[in-house]
Amino acid sequence: MSGAPARPLRADARRNREAILRAARATFAAQGIFAPTDRIAAEAGVGNATLYRNFPTREDLLAAVIDESVRDALAASETLERDLPPGAALQEWLFQLVWQLRSWQDLPTGIATAISHDDSPVQDICTRLTARTSQLLERAQRDGAARDVPARSVFELVTAVSWAVDRFADDEERARERVALATAGVFVVGSPEPAAAGHGGG
């Protein structure tokens, strides 16, 4: 028997949830993902009980906050797939992953922890990003541009690279160089062609 559909949130509950997400996004950007949750509640103008009623754990909150960014990244990857050769599309996707994951202090640590924890709400984020990496990797492999390497290993690699990009405060140019060096073993020598202008990370 299927369960009853989830009831929509009341207007005040929806406002509280949205306020918490806005506050968390701003706080994570300023202080990293391990910023105190009571500070997030205060910035949102709600009590701790309201925050935990909506997001029982920090991981629940983190997953909800980054979901929009992940959906945007996945949508952008469709443009890469359409406009670029397979190897170049994969190369640009790996850069964009690194650039996105480095956006908040300690986010790479949170992602790396979630990869192997089945009960982490953030693991769904990892699964979706790994799946898209797999699709682009297999496309590049069929084209002869990428080696026979597992997508999970590639995703774990770019997660580690994003930590370095954050810690060394790379600008976009330096980050691209670091990603290209770190992922060189993914690609067949001579591939991929450089990504076309206009596909850089934001």
C-alpha cells in the first residue's frame, strides 16, 4: 500500500524553511560547512527547535542547501555534452565539479565523508554527480578520448583536487591547471581538445 502524499507546508512553515536555507547558504559561504547551526538559526530568525524540525542533522541541511547548485550543474552538463567533443566535455565537467565543490570551506571534506556513508543525506548528491560523471566518462571512452577508469575513482579524485584548490586559494586559471594536471591520467594522450570559450566555471 502506498503512503499518503506529503502534505504541503503551511505558509509560515514554508517561510521558515526558506529563511533557514538562505541563512545556511550565506553562513556556509562565509564560514564553511561546519559553522554553528545555532548561528544559522539566529540569522534565519527562528529557534533551534524550528531548524531541527526542518533539518534534523547538519547533513540534512547541507544536502538541501547544495541541491539547487547540483541541479544547475547537471543542467549545465547537458550543454557541455551537446556543444563539445566527448573528451573536452568530460574535461570541462571535471573542472566545473572541482570549482563548485571548492565554493565553501570544508565542503570537499563533507562530500568525501558522505561517499562511503550510506546513511548520509549528502550521499544522494554524491550519487547524482558520480552518475553524471560516469555518463560523460563512458562517452569519452567510446570516442577513444578517455582511459578505462571507474567513474567513482574519478569523482573521488576531483573531490580531493577541490580541497587543494580551496586550500591554495586558486583563481580559475590556476584551478584549471591543477585539474588538468591531476586528471591527466584519465585521458588518452593527445585528448581532449581544449574546451570552447564560454564554458568556464562561474
